Amino acid sequence: MRTYYTPLLVGLILGSNLSGCSPSQNWRDLTFEGSALKAQLPCKPDRAKRPVPLGGVTIELQVAGCESGTAMVAVMTAHMHTGADANAVLAGWQKATLDNARVLQPLPAEQRQVWHRPGLLPLDSSSRIQAKGMRADGQTVSLEAVWGAMAEGDRVRLVHAVVYDRQIQPDMANTLFDGLKP
């Protein structure tokens, strides 16, 4: 009887190990050009750079994002212009993100937390938000996102990471946010 169970057991062990290495959860480290910022994404990211209006000025936004299972995951970063108010810019970025996802505002206190981490500036607008909104096609979407800022020399770098999905997997959001390292 052992000879029948041994191949089955080996097959189950291999199968469970392979399922743990699913392409939808293949975390990888990444960096951003001209920055010490490090992040992790659960899938091979697409990258883009583009100028965007933020805080009344146009900045060069670097984006790395991918789809992991049913989730859309992204990390965005940009240098702020010297003299700009980091709190105001982060607050504006949060509002733009929530407006784009059609999230009803103001958010209840339980959906917004302070997000201060080692190496990040302790700004009032550094936040972690959990909310429900709508996709462009009208389907309900959950989002979990963080915004923060870090000093890089005499400049400030803004950081935003977000997960969009029908239902957010807490481990995915926590790993994404914990993987942001100044």
C-alpha cells in the first residue's frame, strides 16, 4: 500500500508548493529612477513616466503597476518642487484619487488612518485609506491606499501606493505598503 501513497503524497506536496508560487503573487523588488525609494509588487510591473498637474504645478510622475489576480496594484512617486507644501499636495493627491474612484467623501474616521513609517516625514496628510467606490464601468471597487513623503537631499519625494479589487486581500495591501522603503 505504501507504494500507492508515496507518489500521491509527493504529487500533493509538489502541487501545493507550486500553487504557492502562483504568478499572481510573485513579489518582486523594484526601484525608481533617481530615487532611493524601494517597493515590492506582486507581479511584473508595467512602468510609465508622465507629467501630471499636482498641487498647482506639473510634476514628473513615475508609475509602476500590474494586475495580480483580480487586483490592480500600483506604486507612484514624484519629486516635489522646492517650496511646495507637502501636506497640501498629498491632500490634493488623496482627493483626486478618491474622486477618480467615485468614493463618497468625507470619509468616516474608521476608513482613514495616520500612516507614519520610519524614514517617512511625519506629515498630517500621510494617510492610509480604505474605501469603496466605482470603476469607470460602474462596477463597485474597493481600494486601499497610502500616501506619504520622504526627504531626498534638499527635496521631498511623494509616494503613493494603491490596491484596487472587488475585495482587498489584507495580506496583499499590507505587503505592498510594508515593502515601501525610503
